[in-house]
Amino acid sequence: MNRSKKSEKIGKILDKLYPSTPVPLNHSNAYTLLVAVMLSAQTTDKKVNQVTPELFKYADTPEAMNNLKVETIKNLIQEIGLAPTKAKNLKKMAKQLIDGGGVKADWEYLESLAGVGHKTASVVMAQWYNIPAFPVDTHIHRLASRWGLSKAKNVEMTERDLKKLWNKKSWNKRHLQIIFFGREYCPARNHNLKECPICKWTATKKRIKEENK
Ligand code: SF4
């Protein structure tokens, strides 16, 4: 089956499994979403949702965040991975937002903020501004390769491949659906290629052989 047929079939399965795609990170505006997405790097969304209520008690605006000491921010987010770096970036980003007029639907501006890369900017564009984007993290990168949708060596190239396969209007939901699918079906070990709703027909014989070793 070629990539385009495969992606069509995968899309149908994903639509059936995940007809709705609620945003996993709790937030109340573009700024709180941006902060939550930044915090989610190398941490689970669940952990971020546990930490942000307390953080936003003190820093629910860029001004309030900027008024906090880096040390205070670090203590508020200490349960999260890479807290010292993220705390420094949050303070710096808050100042940049104050100077720049807040969070805006502007790729270049968003990606110029401290601690904000293309993936974080893509999530904000997609989930707050509803602008088509396809944030690709290592999980989506891995699944795209396992499903034979991309042979790309890095997330940037995987993003380019996936964007070609699915209609622009579906990018925002596809990204979330693949994340939900990965969480439900792709544990670090013990996955079963023969029972999995997608790998059971996308996995190559070579891969089945390798995984059964
Ligand atoms: S078999 Fe299922 S669980 Fe394993 S990689 Fe494929 S999609 Fe993920």
C-alpha cells in the first residue's frame, strides 16, 4: 500500500477512535497555553496540569511572571523535568512578551521567545489560534516511521512528510489523534504488532521479524 492510501486508512481509524480531540494541557488563554506547552517538554501533560494551577496563582500574566524571581519560579515548577532551565526561560519569555505586546499568531515572533521552538509555537498556533500546524515530537516521529509514513531522520522532515499526506484542515486534529493513539497503544514495551489496530497492517515483515526476536 502506498503512503497516501496508508495515511487515508490511518486517518479513518484515528477518526473512529478519537472523534473529538480536546486540548490536553489546561489553560485559559494564549499565554497560559504557551507556558504549559513550554513546560511539557520532556514531561507528561498530566504532570504539567498538576503544576500549573499553583504556578498560575502567582504568574497568570507575563507581568506577574516577570515580577517573580527565577528561584521562585523554579520552586513552583520543581516537580517538572528541566525546572532550572525552564524557570530561567519563563522569566525571560515573560519580559519578551511584555516588550512585544503579548502572545501573537506570528511564527517568527513566537519562535524568537526564550524556550520556544518550532514545536511549541506550532502547538500554540494550532490549539489557540486554530491555524493549521503539525507539531511533531519524538512520539509522532517514531509512529510515522513505524507506520511507514515517513523515513525522515529528524522531526522537521517528518513534519514535512506528514503535512503532505493529510489535508491541511485535518492537521490540528491528526496531531492530537496520533498523540492519543501513541499513549493508548504504544507503551515502551509489550506492544503487540498483531493486535494493534494500525501496526497489524502497516508493519513490514522485516519489522515483525525483528520485534519477535
Ligand atoms: S504495534 Fe501498535 S503499539 Fe506497537 S508501535 Fe505499532 S502502533 Fe504502536
